[in-house]
Amino acid sequence: SRSTTQNSVFDYGYDSYSKKVTAGLSYELTKKDRIVVANEFDASNGMNLMDNDYYWYHDWHCVETELKYEQKKDKWSLHFNFLNF
């Protein structure tokens, strides 16, 4: 990913580093629950770990709950994603 605060007109939600590599793991606990660990690395600076996020998803049939913890920011968020049929 190359979208950053340096090359965008708006900087809301963008990272300050220019080359990002994202990798992670997803594990299905049950048919309705899964957890995800996502890591972001700065590829232009020796693959330094820049972000580490944890997710829990629960499927309520037509709505999916996403609970997210951003470790570097020490921030929790809760989202409701409406699923397409």
C-alpha cells in the first residue's frame, strides 16, 4: 500500500509511512465467531512493526459485529457491518 499522509489531499485514516506490508492470521472458533490478528510493517524502514490489531467477529445472520483493539493506540472500537445477501 502506498497511500499515506504525504501523497494524499486528506490525511484522515492514512499512515505516515509510505510502504506498508500487512500480514495476519484468522482463526474460526465456531461457525459464527472468528478472531483475527493483523500486523502492519514499514517496508521502507527495515520491516519495522508499525501496528498490531486484534479483531473478534460474530455473525448475527444479517449483521456482523466487529470488536477491534488497536494495540499501539490502546484503542477499542465496535462496528456493526450489515451483510449483503
